[in-house]
Amino acid sequence: MKPSAPDFQWEYAPAPEARDHAKIKPQYDLFINGKWQKPASKTYFDTISPSTEQKLSEVAEANEKDVNAAIAAAKKAYNTYWKKLTGADRAKYIFRIARVMQERARELAVIESLDGGKPIRESRDFDVPTAANHFFYYAGWADKLNYAFPNRRLQPLGVAAQIIPWNFPLLMAAWKIAPALATGNTVVLKPAESTPLTALKLAEIIEEADLPPGVVNIITGFGKTGAAMVNHPDVQKIAFTGSTDVGKHIQKAVAGTTKKITLELGGKAANIVFDDAPINQAVEGIVNGIFFNQGHVCCAGSRLFVQEGVAAEVIQKLKNRMNTLIVGDPLDKNTDIGAINSKEQLDRIKAYLKIGVEEGLELFQSTCTLPKKGFFCKPTLFIGAAQSSRVVQEEIFGPVLTIQTFRTIEEVIEKANNIPYGLSAGVWTDKGSKIFNLTTKMRAGVVWANTYNKFDPTSPFGGYKESGFGREGGLHGLYPYLKF
Ligand code: NAP
Ligand code: MG
């Protein structure tokens, strides 16, 4: 075994995951009213693998006519069937979806990594099992809503329009669909244009689970398709996860209507390390918080705050650890950092790297080599960042970490909160009292203590300020889909 010198990168033999069991059709239509239907637009667009830039398939572009058809199917399914079912009967369908997802977990993980670029370790060990868990969890609530909300007259809302981003395509679909079905609503869901394939696989699973036609409709398209869903008069509920800009757009579009809305938007989380923290554990948490999954995580710990006394040690250990990270083929089981989701996103990240350098910050990038083809970015630090730096204030959504130092707890709370976002935060310290002090003052929906990026279907997730409103997950995740 070679000694672990600071700049040493482990060399592993390639361990690619087999992809022959992942069946991707050359072309996908729209899943409307339980059938695969040709788009009225007659047009299809390509979805590529960002790690090879090769085309994987082409998917239908839904236009307004298709959106109308999908919403009409959802409305009919709601009125004629779904809202009349007992919770226990709805649960049977949802449990079935969860079980088929588990049976097809391998295939889903491979397709998620191919289409979106995330490492197979992540899609296999996190995205797919957590997505199935969401269905299991909400299936459990379907017949117990009266215990969740005792002495209330509960009613579903009707048709839910659900729009999701590209960073956790299957998991976001599960976050959206599972609570909607459990509470008796029907669904039209649109995945992001660059990662439609696992949502379409989920449509196949829904077919296999024998859901009544129209209860879940999955349509693909661009922003225009999403906008048509939002503006449709027969939609009673909009659940959106994506950027703050589009979220603001949607909020304007529904102003003056009775549509219920939840927005899960951007983030710029503070990850705070005190001088009494377990440093090695914290370094691992920092790496997990920003570099795994290419920083394509809305709750990524993208702003590191280190207490002055341990700053030099933390930064050195972080650099050493970054040099061991393997960037490359998402389907290789050794890969830590996969491909950036699209060329546009890589260009955006590169623009921020330039901005940080122009702002005079010290840049550190790991010594790894990047694959020649595909969209990749080295894990990057900006050391000595100022609170006013654009790379500190704006969401980059890539493997880029800014580092600021602090002296007192009051100072770090002030700095951590002084940002338009408030989705999540992390704190590393030996003292429970510090954790309590900080968690009560942080304006963030989730605060992780001595860990990072931990998710569970039972636990609510959502933002403060420009990170959005409404909660998904847990009992709280049922509220937005019910009338009381
Ligand atoms: P995005 O551009 O806002 O897109 C999100 C979804 O909205 C996509 O399906 C997109 O379709 C659709 N869309 C675009 N314009 C629309 C419009 N005018 N009306 C209705 N729908 C529209 O976000 P993204 O770039 O895919 O995702 C990255 C962002 O999501 C980041 O800001 C990240 O922080 C945020 N995010 C937040 C959470 C959370 O839980 N808070 C979780 C994950 C991601 P097309 O893709 O076809 O354009
Ligand atoms: Mg793709």
C-alpha cells in the first residue's frame, strides 16, 4: 500500500457498472391517460449523456395542446375515480410503485447516472433507494390522514402540476408524486429537459403498478411546457423545484388565482466549523457537502466558515482530501465527482471561476486530470472570500467552495444569514449548547449538526427567504396537498 502523501491520488482499476440491463428506447412519447401518446407538436428533442456527449434517446416535446390533454386526463381520473377511493386502496397502488422501483433499482440508477452525469455510487446508494422510500413512507400515510390531522375535514385539491429540476430527477419526482397520490390528488409531472429519462422510466413503473389511467401523467418539454401547466385553469396545486428566477415567475403567474403553490428554490448554504470540532470528520462533511454530486445540490454547503484558530489546518486537510477525489466516468463505482449536467451549466460554473479570480480570491483546484470528452469541472476552493464577493452571494451550482474565517459565534451567524437564500446549513462543534444557539438563529430550513446532506422521507425539507416556501417530506409534506 502506498503511503498517503498530501498530493497523492489513489489509483484504482476501472470498475464500470454494467449498462446492458438499462433499457433505453430510441424514442419516448408522452405518458398521458395511461397511454404513450405522440406529441401534438410532432417534435422530439435529444437527451444526451453529459459524460460522453452522446445521444441517449429523444423525447417528445409537449406543447400547450399536450398539456391540455394531460390535465384533462388528470381531472377526469380525479373526479371519476381517484378521489372516491379509500386511503387504504390508494396506499396499495403507492406501495406497488415503491416495490417495482426497488425491483428495477439497478436499471434506474444506471439511467440516472447516464442521463444526468452523477456518480453511480450516488444514484445507486442514495437517489434510487431514497425515492422508493418516499413512496413507501407516503403510502403509509394514505389511510392515516385523519390521525395526522385529527378533527379536521380533509379534502384533496384536485390536479397537481409538478415541475422538477435536473439535479435529482427521480428523487424529485418521488418527492412530488408520492404525497400528492397519498392525499388523493392526481398529477401531471414535467421533468427537466436535460434529464427526462428516469421520469419516463417511472411512467413505465406506474404502468406496471397498474395505476388507473390519468392518475399520473408524465410529459416532457421545456420551460414553455412548464409555463403552460402553471397557467392552466384546471390546475389546483403547483409544486415547483428549480431556480429562484423561475420560482418568482411562477408566483407572479398564479397571483390572483386560488391555486396552492409550494416553491423549493435555490440555496447557498453555510457550513460552519468551530475550533472545537472533530476536524477530520468535518473535512469529510465539507467534501460530502459540496463536491459529491458535482455541487449540483440546492442545499450544497457552498460557503465554508472556519473559526480562525483552525483555519490553516482545515484548509490544508481539505486540499489533501480534494487531491484524492476521483473525477470522471459517472458509471465507474470509484468515481467521486461525475459530469456537470450540461454544457450550459459548465459554462456558468466557468464564468463564476473567472469572477472569483477577478475578485482577487485565491483559487485552489485539485490536481486531478479531467476526461477529454464530456462536461467536467475540478473541485475548486476560493480562499479568503469576502462577504460581498459575488461567488459568496450567488448560487454557482457546481463543485466550488468559498472559504471565509470568523472569530465569534455572533459574527458567523450574522455572516451566514446575510444572504438572500435560506435553505440549509451545517455546524461542526463538540458543544451541544453551541449547536442549539446556532440552530435557533440560523434562517435556514434544515441545519445539520456534525453531519451534512442527510435525508429521510420522514423529515420535512424546505426554505426560508428566496429559497422558497412550503415543506416537502414528513407529515408537513402532506399539508400542501390538502384542503381543510
Ligand atoms: P430551472 O431552470 O428553474 O428549471 C426547473 C424546472 O422548471 C425545469 O423542469 C424547467 O424546464 C422548468 N421551467 C423553466 N422555465 C419555466 C417556466 N417559465 N414556467 C414553468 N416551468 C419552467 O432550474 P434548473 O436549472 O433545472 O435547476 C437548478 C435549480 O434548482 C437551482 O437553482 C437549485 O438550487 C434548484 N433546486 C432547488 C431544490 C430545492 O429543494 N430547493 C432542489 C433541487 C434544485 P426545462 O428544464 O425544460 O427548462
Ligand atoms: Mg441528459
